[in-house]
Amino acid sequence: MTRISSKKRGQGRPTDAVGKDAVLNKATELLQELPPARVTTSLIAREAGVDPALIRYYFGDREKLLLEVVKRLIADAPEEAATLADPLPRLEHTIRNTAHFTRSTKHVHRLMVDELADAKSAEVRKLQGEMNRGAVERYAGIMARDGGADLRTVNPLFLHIALVGLFDFFVSAQSVVRNLVPDDTDMDALAVDFEDFIVDLVLNGLRKR
């Protein structure tokens, strides 16, 4: 068995442990930096230093490769703090997790919408549905545990959609945000301030008066 050359595929079958990880790592890296539509199979292969045929060998097609990227990003997402029993702290933690996940994965929501939401693959659709339904169920569970004691009852679906939209816009439309602030603005610090603002907005908006 021949190892993968950094320039061209050798004779025989490639070594999956080396080549497949290299392709997946590079695809994940590129999707952190570029809009999904710009991350083509050819670009991934060129940046990974492999023959484009290897991507078909490892993943079948671009859609399945993108699915593997999403699986990796979701697996690396911050976990829910099961020890937070009180609804308000748990709600804040969940909102902040959404903010951190969106910032750390940048184009993942755009990837899910533009590339995978209408995918033909049943596995792709299943993962996309599970990811969003899980978030909606977490908000519903927080409200159920509160039982109307401290929080107003709102549609958890709308809450999830609103938060994803708010945090995703800040990341995906960063060029627009940059045009609204001084040139020397620290965008990472601004992102933290925006997160704090949204947390305060939502918690005070949902808290019973």
C-alpha cells in the first residue's frame, strides 16, 4: 500500500488514516474562512495537496464531505451544562453556547442552509433536522422546568430561530458590521460585547415582570 504523496496520488490504494484526515482537516479549515459556495472540491484538493480523485475515493462526493465537516463541528460544539438546574442560568448558558458555536464555526449555518438543507441525502437532512430540533427542545425544556415562575412562555422555535439569526448575522455579515465601527475596533471583543447584549436582551425580555 502506497502512502499519499503531497503532490499526486501514488499507485495502489491510499492510506486512509493519513489522506482522509488531511482532506477533512483542510475542508473544515476552508469552511471556517470562506463562504461554502467558494469551497469547491478542486480547492480542497489543491489546498490539501492531494489529487481531486481522492476526495471521491474517500467521501463519494462533495455533499458527503460537507456532511462530515458538519458532524465534526457539531461534535466539537460546547456541551450543555447539565448541572445548571435553575432555568434562568441554564437559559443564559444555552444562549451563550449558541453564540460561541456560531463564532467558532463561522459559516456552519450558511453551510447548512445553502448546501445541506435541501440535500438529496437522507443522512444530511436527518442531521440538519436533529441539530435544530435539539436546540428547540432545549429551550422548551427550560421553560417547562420554570413552569411560568420566572419566565414568560414563548414559542421555543421562534426563540431558537431568532438567536441563530442574530448571532449568525454578526459573523456572516462581518464586513457590514466592520463598516459601522471605527477601523481600530477589536472585532473579537466586539463579538463578546454583542453576546452580552443579546443575553441581557433575551433574559430581560423573557423574565416576568
